[in-house]
Amino acid sequence: MVAVTSVVALAVTPVEALNDLKQRIAPDKRTAVWDVTATQQGGKWVLAGTVGTQAQKKAIQAAMIKNGYSGFTDKITVLEDGIPAARKWALVKLSIATLRTEPKHSAEIATQGIMGAPVKVLQKSDDWYRVQMADDYIAYVPESSLAFKTEAQMGTWRKAKRYIVTAYDSRLVTEPHGDETVSDLVMGNILEYKTSQGGWLKLATPDGRVGWVDGTDLAELSQWSQQAFSAAQIEKTARRMMGSSYLWGGTSTKVTDCSGLSKVSYLSNGIILQRDASQQALTGKIMKNGADWRQFETGDLLFFGNEKTGRVTHVGIYLRDGKYIHCSGQVKINSLDPKASDYPYLYSPLSASRIKGMIGTKGIVALKDHPWYF
């Protein structure tokens, strides 16, 4: 047995095993916490560092044993183990919450979370929490933006009757037809149902604030989530945002960046996309010849960037006849046709991805199938 272990160790070192595992389960630091090293100390392998979840740690342990290193010393810290049971989960309690790259208000905006969006809590840092979104993106959010839940409370929430805001924007008010605001609301916000009265619904925010919303601004979540793919719905939402300003990290109907526009537009059709343009470019049915715009269909994502390196820096949504909608300075429409008057500085896309027919593949999740929601 010792001889076999020695042969395996020579073939695959712990460092190589860790690197291989990282590439398979945690290749992107935007979606996984992984900082693990393997060193030899006194003839024994020692693993040290930090991962985000117990699942990652167990995968590392299994890889070490598989490659013949069962006698290693484990000094790996799991971030989520430091979070008490009462705060393992949370729901965003504001209509829009800002998440940042570091736990401070002066840090760069990474993304936004909207009311009712579930997050997994990984780490506490003073009054900030490091959380993972339903699209796997990891960032820091102030404690004041979250309503914390236990696993059991999240289970109750998933089974509750909930409504999603389908209007571009709305308000939760103190009484039907009233004007006193409990909270502003934006498309995609999710609230719990309490009762109804004359076309108005009494709803509760994740932190228990109660008010009324005009029923025409809402849809019952479980029914809404069953909608079929609709390029028309995606286009409608994107066009509704025409003229709205650009904000790096924005992913809401109030302000957005380029990949935020595609996320918001697709979410209105019940589809969760990856956060950044470079991530979205790796999903769906990829069409590498971005210059051939006549092959595109309404709803396809177009990716722009550096032609020499292939680095993606921008995304738009294809409409038809060479036109696409995107957020660059503001949400606007441009053309891929060099002869058109609205042919921009971005020129032809590097590639395109078709989301239609690819729901359920890597990086593209129907909200109805996401275990954090149902």
C-alpha cells in the first residue's frame, strides 16, 4: 500500500491536485473563495488557507485521499463555518441594495441586489457581510441591507405565497390608493402575500414592513416563473430602460451597466444570467463569428472587446436588422451595419451567445428551477 501511495504521489503532487481541482470547481474568484496552499513540513503535506464552503473543503479532502495523501494535515478555514445559524442566509430587504468589492462604502460597486433576492452569507466584517448571490457572484453588502434568515425560515419563505413586481417601478404604500410610502419598488422585487382588497394586495417586505401594492404591478411568483422563453419580453424590458444612465455595477431598472441590462431584461423573463459580460460570453450557444450579424436572432447576447486578446468588455442584446440595444453611457440602440448612421465605435462583436434553448445549461438558470427560490 505504501509503495502504491508513493507512485501516485510522484505522478500527481498535492500542488498539482489542488490546481486541477481549483480549475474545475473554483476557477473564477468572482464566484468562489479559494486561497489554499500545499507545503511540505517535516516530510508531511500541510494544507492551509481559506475556502468559502464546506463543500469545497470536502472536495479538497477527497482529492488528497484519491491521490494517495491520506496523512496530510488540514489547516483550511471555511468562511461559512464562522457564521451563526441565525445568519446563514438573508434576503435583500431594500428595493435595491449596493454590493461592493470590499467591506467599505468607498469601495468599487460590484453589483446590486434587489428586494427578496436570497443570498448565502459567507463572512462577517464589522457591519458588512460577504455574500454569494443566486448567480454565484460574491461581494460585500452592508448589514442594514439584509434581513437574516435561518435555514428553516428560508424553507418557509420558499413555500410562502409571494408576488413579484412586474412593473418597471412601483410603491408599497400604507393603504390602498394611498400616497404614504413604505418602500419604493422596482421590477423583480419579491414580497410575501398577506391579503387583498379591491385589486390591491397587502404584502410584506423581507424585514416585515407591510403595505399595499396595486395588483396590476404584480404577478404571483410561482405562476410568473412558469413563463416560456420570450424574446419579445426581453426586448420590451430593455427598451423600457432606453435613455437611463450607466452605472458601473448597476443591475436594476433604476441604473445599470452593460451586463446589468442583459441581466435585468432576462430576469423579466424568469431567467438568471451570470453577472459580468465576460462570464455571460462563456454561456449559451456560442457563435464565434461576431461579424456575421445576419445569423443572430432577437435576444442573442453580443460581446465586444479586444480583438487581439479576445478579452470581452461589453455586451448588448440583439434586436433585428443589425440593430442592438446596450448600455454605454446610457441605454441606447446602435447598428452592426457599417453603412448605418448609428454604427458606433464598438464595431463588430467578438462573439455572440444564444440563450434561447439553453436554459438549464451552465450559467443560465430558470428562476423556477433555482433551489434558493423554490
